[in-house]
Amino acid sequence: MSAERPVRSGRGRSGMFRTKTVEQSIQDTEEPEHSLRRDLSALDLTVFGVGVVIGTGIFVLTGKVAKENAGPAVALAFVLAGIVCGLAALCYAEFASTVPVAGSAYTFSYATLGELPAWIIGWDLILELALGCAVVAVGWSGYIQSLLANAGWHLPGPLTGAHAGSFGFDLLAAVLVLVLTAILVAGMKLSSRVTAVVVGVKVTVVLIVIIVGAFFINGSNYEPFIPPSKGTAGGNGLAAPLVQLMFGFTPSNFGVMGIFSAAAVVFFAFIGFDIVATAAEETRNPQRDLPRGILGSLVICTVLYVAVSVVVTGMQKYDKLSTKAPLADAFKDAGHPFWGGLISFGAAVGLTSVCMILLLGQSRVFFAMSRDGLLPRFFSTVHPRFGTPYRSTVLLGVVVAVVAGFTSIDVLAELVNIGTLFAFVVVAAGVVVLRRSRPDLPRAFRTPFVPYVPVLSVLASLWLMLNLPAETWVRFAVWMVIGVVVYFVYGRRMSRVSQAQRSVPTV
């Protein structure tokens, strides 16, 4: 065992809001038993970003939102959502290049807002990434079961997952998570190579949709480009958006406001680019490559989303689009079932990379919290051969496999959304705080127009959070309360920063 280094707290704070200096965070990455191997390049990071963002959103959400919210103007909704994510990405890029340490928003919060806020955001990220991975694994299982059924193969009913009125275990979803966990334990370079192959297949299918679909566009399908506004009844009780309960405001579909409503929906198709920041400690040149990976993957995904939405609404009238498989069904409607089948295959393959990168992000956040003592230090030891946090990866992989095997995806997906937006708010606020508290820090990338860009990012994220159902806020609050209890029972006492403060003799 290596000798423990004393951990200094920042700016004389004590108690729940003590901070951990940026220098100490970086120094901790040099401890042999708790140091991750640096294998990733800017290209690897960009592939990770594209791999986790391009998922079911591009294969499903485009048609659903066009039909229900914005019509052909869904392309503008993707542009708006891309801008909102871009604001957050600029903040992430500055933090990740300044504090190139595993943990993403958790680590950034520890350096700026204090230990309790950092714990809360770390606890939030664990929930977000675990549930996100479980949801994606269940979705992947559904695609594979469909493809097997087409070939005449069927799994026994109890092994196909939980369905209405019945109990079951989703074997395929659980097996996928366990296989990907083994790949992540075996090393980041292997993980990046597997991801690169999967992303290559997925992006090829998306480009086929764009190129081949362009030949079937009918210009009359774009009329009207912005359909007339149509009011919505909204939800009732806790099922209603929080903004409706607070202010009596109900969103409208179609028209100009429909574009904004659609942007609130398609925003969630971009979730995942922030995962790139969790790999900061495993990047060869993080100051240069992290901003490139974060911003590059977001730009690529935005362009692909806009192009696909333009093509699909041109191929088929927006009010006739399928809400389950709009791209595949649009090609089938045009008399080309082969391309429709290829798209379904691409969607199934694509979800594999999404699941893997969510597992990667979750294990790195858990690893960073463990190394700081807020979770048991046992889980922050890296594998002597592979250089990966194998204990935390295996633990979380098994937990997620069980969750994926027994869960249904309806309720859990919205918790992923609110968790991501909460992280966006914290990171944007942290940029402003760190600029003022540590103006001396070298910053390889600087967010432009501070504090205006971070403030806009906070406001945009809060607005989207207010559009989530009130019941999602209740579930999120329950998880946060559990986290606070765990912090006061264990984390506050075992924190390395706390122990270092107690070991300093008083004068």
C-alpha cells in the first residue's frame, strides 16, 4: 500500500462546504494504486461522445416530435437544443481542461462549491448513469428479441423481461451489461476500440438514412414548415409539468411555441456528451483533447440530428410519421423495406455503445468519490495490469445488470433527464465561482463571455427542468434525501479532506 498523502482543503472552509484544491485533485491522480492509465486521444473522446449521444433519439425521437410537437420545424428544435447543450459544453470544456480528473461534475463541484454539493452531484450522477444504462440495455434487448423473432427464434417468456401483469427477468439486457463490464475492466484502449467499431456501424447507418432518403424527399411534405399552433390540455396532478403547477402555464404544440416545446423534448436526445469529461484522467493530453472531444462530438451529433429530421419529414408527411420506428417505417412506406430493416439493425448495434459509455461514466464518478473517502476507499484501487478501477466497475456492472433484468423503462427514463440537467446547472455555476476564487489557475480552454454564457446555461437548463412532470421532481428529491443521509452517516466523517483537517493541530 502506498502512503496516504495529506489532503488539503481549499480557502479555509470547514464542515459541509470545505473544498478540495485543484492542485490536490490533480496530485491524487499520481498515487500508484489509485492512478488510471492514460490511453485516450481526442479522436477516442469524440468517438465516445458520438457513441453515447447517437442512440434511440435519432432513430425514434425525430418522428415522434415532428408528429406531436413541431412538424417539419423539428429541425429548428434540434438546432435550439444543440445551442442549449453547446452552452453547457463550453462550461464543461473549461472545467475538464482545468481539472483533468475523473469524476466530471462531481470533481468540479468539490473544487468550487464544497464537499456536500459535490456529494449531491456525485450521488445524482450515479443515479443518472445507472438508470440510463439500465434503460438502454432494456431497449437493446427489445430490438434483439424482435430481430430473433423475425428469424423464428423466441426466448422463453419468463426470460424476456417484466411485462404488464407478469413477472420476468430480461436475460439479454443483463447479459449485455455484464459483457460490457468485462470489456471495461480489460482496459480503456480495448473499450475505445470496441466503441469505435460500434460507432462506425451506427454512423454509417445514419449517413445511409440521410443520403438514400434524400432521393425520396417530396417537397410538398414540408408545407406548412411551421404548422398552425394548437393548444394542449396539459397533465393532471403530479403528472403535469412543474411549470404548469407553479405558474399555470401550459405549453402548446406546433407554431413558434411548439418549436420550443419540441426543443425541450429533443434536448434529451443529446444527453451524454458530458460523459466525455469523466474520462479526463485517462486522456493523454487532457488540456488539449478534452475540449476537442466534448465540443467536436456535440457538433457532429447536432449536424446528424438536423439532417435526419429534414430527410424524414421530407420523405413522409409529418402527421403520418410513426412514433415507434419513424425512420424504418418511412422507408417501408416508400417501398424500400430493405433499408428499413438495415435501420433497425443499426439502432440495435448503436445502443451497445451507449450502454458501454454510460457504464464507463458511472464507474469513474464512483471511483473519484471513493478515492476522496466519501465512499469506501476499497473501490478506488486500480487493476495492476489493466489500469482500470475494476472493483467499482464490477460492483456497478452487477447492480446495473440486476436492475436492467427486472425493470421496465417507463418511469426511470425521466429521472435520467432531470439528473443530467441538474449537473449542467452545477457545472455552469462552478465556472463562475472558480473564475473568481482561483483566477490564477492555468486554463487551456476558457468559456467565452463569462458570466453570460454560464448564466444562460443555468437558465436554459432550469427551464427544461421545469417542463418535467412534478412526479419526476418528487422521485428525484427522494433519491437526494437518501444521499444526504448517507453523506452524514458515512461520507462526512470518512472524507479525506475532513480527516486531514482533524489531523492539523490547532494553535
